[in-house]
Amino acid sequence: MTYVVLDGCIKCKHTDCVEVCPVDCFYEGENMLVINPDECIDCGVCEPECPIDAIVPDIDDKAEAFLELNREYSEKWANITRIKPPMPEAEKFKDVKNKYPTHFSPESGEGD
């Protein structure tokens, strides 16, 4: 099992999760985070840290659509291990559903 970041993270990008990850398996895109499923040790400490519930185990039905997106972009984006402020529009977008692909950016974030 691994954990997966869902599209709820898009345009919010809270980073509370990256600070607690013991293996630094989060990667930063321009407007969301992803988890490298090959690096994740399934400890689950990130899941309760997400204030918008955008992290789920891969056995969750919602994860299936985003597992490969997490895998693909974790190989392209910069690693992030430290907390940063959420995106300026996080409050506005926190309850928006189905943000992928409309609001998704394939561009990398800065990382650490």
C-alpha cells in the first residue's frame, strides 16, 4: 500500500504533510503536491495532517484515478521536505470538486 494525493490538493497545496514524512517522498508541482509511491513506506502520518483530506491510501476508491499521476509527476517535480504557506487561493478552492484536469498544472514547483 502507498498513499496518494488527490486533486483536492490542486490550487491549495498545504504542506503540513511534507514536514511529518519520515522518508521525504513528497514532490512539489506548481499548484499541488504528489507522493512517490515507490518511496512511500505506508506509515500514514501524512494523511491526518492534510486539512482538506486530499491524501488517501491507495486502497481508497478515490485513489485509483490519481495513483499514476502521483507516480509520473514525482519523477519530474522537485522534492519538498519543509513546510511552506499554502497557495493564496487555497481558501477559495478548498471545497471545489473535480479540479483535475481543469486546474492542474504540469509545471514543477521550487521544492526545498
